[in-house]
Amino acid sequence: MDYWRNLLSAAMGKQSPAMRLISHAKVGRAVWSGRDYGKFADQGFRRNAIAYACISMISDSVKSVPWVLYQGQGSKRQELSTHPLLTLLSHPNPMQSGADFLEALSGFYLIAGNAYIEVILIGKGPQELWLHRPDRMKVVPGANGLPEGYEYQAGAEAYRWAVDPIKGKAPILHLKTFNPLDDWYGMSFIEAAAYGIDLHNTSNAHNKALLDNGAAPSAVITYKAEDGTLLTDTQFYRLKQEIEEEYTGARNAGRPLLLENITWQSLGFSPRELDWLQGKNVTAREIGRVFRVPSQMLDIEGSQTYANMEQAKLGFWEDAVIPLLVKIRDALNQWLVPWYGPNLYLDFNLDEVSALIPRRAERFERNVKAVEAGLLTINEARADLGYEPVDGGDVILVQSSKLPLSLAGEIPNQETNSDSNGAQGIDS
């Protein structure tokens, strides 16, 4: 017991004193997130077309990207075509394919600001990966300011996973966004777009109510008889019934109102006066901006942020999809990949993404110019482009008339000469 206590004390001694303070009063007790995931999922994802479209577009894009595994580093790294890790990512569990898993992971992350992956270990290796709903997972703060564990609760049942106090290793990976006001949980994208989503939902509800009421604003109907008499109860309810049957509802929209000794005084503005549609488009663009989805891709009227749809899709991938892929990749490399041994690196392959063709063309030209200028070797340029190294490609080319061909996989005939200063050159 003293051995483990000494190890824990040593580990805690490496921690910042401030980190220990944030969990001082809650050590060992599960802490709920202060955000209402149920409302985010219902009002933001299920009931708002713009937020749903943003989340679906990002999730669908993330799940379409294939993953690759490399062994080694730099120009010496080699891509592995088969590996247990690649098999696990393509078939994470009996209930989900790799694409389904990444779609759900992205959805949880965007809706809640948190996503949790559990690894099932059999022997010394991972066998399955499972996602857990963020509203059922709780962080258990530890004495050193790091999580002591994670607790999953469904109904009256609860299960807790412990975190290794020395290595910080746990069977749970917690992906979270930056949250300036919470030490343990990320901030939802929907929370940042909450006002826009509320306004957009209210606009839809308002428009539906207008249609239900004949697309007419509320009004006061005044009866004014010449002799000053008032309507009897029978006449009042008959008039009320006739107006409801003949002049309200979508099918009666626009019908002229025939009144006798009755004055109609509107209490509201028309949709044109309120410029309701324009306000709705403004809130739709605001929601898209939070998710970094260009308004053009959401088909919002009057939106022309980019010159054309091709540029809009490129911006969508660079601003919304690739940052999330980088987040997932880096987390898996730190948490999951070490279980398979050293010198392994997991990455995603964007070569088949048509929206990124202009980006790849610019990157190719940049590498060509860098090799021509003698700033990079051919293998360094090939590694940046995602190609395997070639024999003889680790030298600087002084003259490279055949450079594009060499980047494609061939090296010009090289004859090394030494000048008077001992510099090395290559004749093409």
C-alpha cells in the first residue's frame, strides 16, 4: 500500500498546484455537466432545420474520409495496408460500421461539446470501440486535478471506470471542445448558436401560426349600430363562428372580409412590414457561422460569401471538417494507438475528396517550387504529398528539369560531382 501511495504522491508532485484546487471539493464524486443536452438535441438538432443540416453535413463528411496507418517517422515512414487497428476502425463493434461510428461521434461532439469512446480490452489489445451518450456520462474529479474516473448512469444503474493515477490511462476517451467556464466539460456548438436557433424556431412557429390564422395579424372587431344597440349573445357567437369558418385557416388566406356596421382594426404588422423573411435568413446565417458552414451550402437566400459553390465547399472542408478530423486523429494517436506498440501514426486520407482538388493542386505546386529551389528533397516533398519515399530521393536537386516526373515516382539520372568548395550537384 505504501508503494502505491508513494507513486501517487510522486505523480501528484509533478502536477500544477492550481490543478489540484479545481477538484478539491469534489474529489471522488461524479460531477454532472451544467448544460441541458436534452434541450440541445431536441430544440437544436431535431427541431431546427439549419442546425440539423450543419451537423449532418459535417458528420457525413467526416465519416466519408478513409483512415491510414503509418509505421516510422518522416521520410522513412511506411503505410501499412493491413493492421488490427485499421480493422478495428472499420468494424468498431457489432452494432456499427466505421462510418456509422464516426457519424455518431461527430454528432455527439457537435451537439453536446463532448463525446465519449469506450475501448473493450481483451488480453492486452483493444477489441471493440463503443460510443456513450454524453448526457449519461459524468466525470469523476481526482485529487491531482485530473479525472479519477468516468461514471455512466442509465436509470438507477451506474458503472464507473477508473483512470490510472500514474499514467492517466483510461478505457474512456473524452473528446471535448474548449469551454472557458467549465473545468470538466466542453461547450456545445448549439449553446453558442442558442439565440439564433431560438429566433429561427420562433420564426417558424410564428409563420405557422399566421398560416393557421389565415396569414392575417390579430385585430379588434368593433360593432357599431346606428341606434347604439349592442349585439345579443346569439349574434355575437354567430359572428365569431362565421369569421373563424370563413376567414381563418390556410385555405381562406387572402379572402376579402365583408363587414356590415363592423370596424376591423389590425393590431399587428404584415410580414412585409416586419421583413420577417430577412430576419429569418439572418438568424440562419448566424447558426451556420457557428458551425463554420458557408451560407451558400445551406441555400440561404441572398448569401454569397464565396465567389462560387466550389470555393464554398473548399471553405467548408478547411474550416469545419478538417479541424474535427484533426481533433479525432490526435486524440486517437494519444489514447488508442499506443496499445498497438511504438512508432505507429494514424492519419486520415483526403486524396479522394473532390472539394479539395484546388488545395491539392496548390500544395503540389508549392512542393515543386521548394524542390526546384533546393529547399526540400524529393522524398520530403513526396512525404508532404502523402507518397512513399523513393530510392535516391534524399538529396537536394540543384537542377531539376524532370522534377514533376520525379515527384510522380522517378528520379532523374544522377551523377554526383564535387566543385572546388566541396558542394554536391546533380546533372539532369
